[in-house]
Amino acid sequence: SAVISQKPSRDICQRGTSLTIQCQVDSQVTMMFWYRQQPGQSLTLIATANQGSEATYESGFVIDKFPISRPNLTFSTLTVSNMSPEDSSIYLCSGLLTYNEQFFGPGTRLTVL
Amino acid sequence: GQQVMQIPQYQHVQEGEDFTTYCNSSTTLSNIQWYKQRPGGHPVFLIQLVKSGEVKKQKRLTFQFGEAKKNSSLHITATQTTDVGTYFCAGPKGAQKLVFGQGTRLTINP
């Protein structure tokens, strides 16, 4: 198994500002993903973080709003840009283990005022 | 896009009762995964099913994959308070990505 840490665990931000979330894995993984989860809801995939190249975004998510970096196989960042209250959510990163098993970080709870 | 439908959305049981959640897809799935998310926690991988008609057990949890590989179920026998949480099924989306069902939130009356 592997362990993922995320920073910050939670934050309260003002609208119009940006927040960068960090995701650190304790071992190398082939793929990393970023999800959004509204309280009581399911997980929605934002993008696949590709090492050394631009992230691959899902429908409804764009790079200008959610820029993602992945400089190496154990670290990725997600920035939520120009935030509005609608961006209030839990943001989760995950890494891919063998046999397609994904393991998740503890999440970042974001509140935008 | 591909969707995985999960029912029920909520289930409340008395401790000791059984619990089942169902997952359905309109398309054939190469595999299906199940995750558990405790209140305030993050999703944790439980199991992956790959073969048609496959049945796997983990203590009181029984996972099934339908013969047509379009549906799956998770059954918990004699629930305990530690079973509380939301159970998600997830099907593959493209290469190594997942699409999650809506989840079934299980609450238990001790």
C-alpha cells in the first residue's frame, strides 16, 4: 500500500483568490488524479496529472481554472483559481496502484466566502 | 458519457441486520471496484471484481459481479457500527480512470 498526504487539510478563502493544494505520495505511482467531492455527494474526476506534461482534463474542467502540476512521480499540485463560493468542496488526490486500485489522500476541505 | 448507477442512496438498518447496495451500468464493464468512505474520511479501496459471475468475500462482506458484467452488488451480513459509511462502486473510464456511482450511505442504529 501507499500513503498520500495533502496540504492544507482545510482552508477558508475569499472569492477571487487562488489556493494551491499539494499532494505527496510516499512512493512512486504511475498515475495521479484529482477529484472534487461535494459534501454527501459522489466523486467527480477533475483531471489526470501527467508527469512532465500537461494534465488531462475531464469535461467541464479547464486548465485556466484548475492548473495542475506534476513535476515528478510522487508529487502534484492543484490550484483552484479565481475562486467563487461554487468552488467550495472537498478536493481529493489519488494515486494508482497495481490492478487499478486507487488510493486517496485525506482531502482538502475548501470553503470560499 | 459512461455512468454507473447505484441504489439505494441511503439505507438505515438496525445493528445486526443485513445490508445490500446495488450498482448498474448500461455498458459492459471490464471490471468494477468498491470503495468505502467513513464519515469525514476519504474513500478506501475494498475490492476489484474482474470475472463474469465472480463472487468474493471479505469477512462479512460479499461482493458479486453479474454474469453480463453490467451489475454488481455488495452485501454485508449482520452489520456492525463499524460498517457505517458510504459505499461507492466505480467502473473504468478509459485507461485507468474511474467513474464513481452515487454511493449508498449506510447508517446503523446500535
